[in-house]
Amino acid sequence: MRDALARPIAAEEREDVLALVRWFTRRYPTAAARLAYVRQAYARWQRARPRSG
């Protein structure tokens, strides 16, 4: 993990990340919309997560 964090980000990877951020902020333009999405995604993840026990 340290090696991955220590290496510089390639220009192509940086552009990919920035494109995703632009898409996400257009799709969810307000903090409230982003929070609602995160809450929904977390709930979906919780339902899909295998139960131990």
C-alpha cells in the first residue's frame, strides 16, 4: 500500500479520476444530493453483504 501511495499518479489515471469527479458532481450537484446517494449506496451494500454467524 505504501508503494502505491508513494508513486506519482500517471497523467492518464489523473484524467480518469478527474472525469469521474466531474461526472459525479454533475449527477449529484449539491451536498445534499451527494449525501443521499452515499446513504443509498451504503444501505444497498449493507443488504448485499453476507451475514456471518
